[in-house]
Amino acid sequence: MADPHIKSPMDGWDTITVIIYRSGFILAAIFTALLPYKPQIALPGVLLAATCCASSLHIYLKHFRLLLQMATWTALLCQMFGLPELALGAAFFTLGGLAFKEYFCFKIFLLNIQPLFVGLLWVTLFFDFTFLSQLLSAICALLFLLLGIQKWRMPLHFDIGDKGKYQV
């Protein structure tokens, strides 16, 4: 997690990865909202959102960074091998984990239990509980949208922090 009071010099890659990371939350909001209604369109969108976030993580601790990135790789492999339910679960692991991490920056109400919400959404979609999946997708989408808006309101260097603290 970055230190907002430290302004490390940013190169072009830093700027691009921060933009990709933040865009992932907006995509997550859009496609999570569509999941109960248009799953054939929404699932690839959620996978894209998780990939945007995981490919551009700025987390100091490599164990957490690699865990979240591996969950996204697992999601992509599951989708490739025709296991869309598992793909969605793995993508939600990444997105929910990142929402939890971002809660400590923004203190957005309920964002700290976004992992629980996306887990319940995954279960309700799997068992075809229509009303609950619609309700949970709206809650999850709203939280992802609020997070995305909060991220975009910050200067880009807040996501980078002290480059010397990153574990390689």
C-alpha cells in the first residue's frame, strides 16, 4: 500500500499502471451490475476488471501482490478451460481483496466487507437465486463505483508511494 505523503518520481509506466488499476474498479462496477442480467457479457468484463487491477498492483508486500495476481491468473485459466463459475469466483477473490485493501485508505462504509458481498453474489449466481443476486450485484457494483470514484479523485502518485519499500 502506498504512502500518500511521499511523492516518488513517476515514469510513464507508473502513470499507465495507475490508470489501468483505477479503471479496473470502474469496469468492475459496470460489469458486476450486469452479472444477473447479461452474464455472457458481464463475465468477460469482470475478468477484464480483475486483470486490469491485478496487472497493475502497487502493493509493497509481494506475498499479497502475488496472491491477488495468481487469483486472476487462475480466473483466466478457468475461463479458458470452460469453468466460468470458478473463473468468476477467482476474479471476485482479486477484486474483493483489493476492495478490502482500499478500505483502509478511504473508510467507505461497507467496503471492508466487500469480499463477503462478492462471495455471496458468487453463491447466489451459482444457485440461481435471482432476487438475491440482483440485490447483491447492485450493492457490489455501487461499492466498486464509489471506490473507483474515490481513487480517481486522488493524485496519481498516491498509488505509488515510496518505491523503495516494494518487495521484489
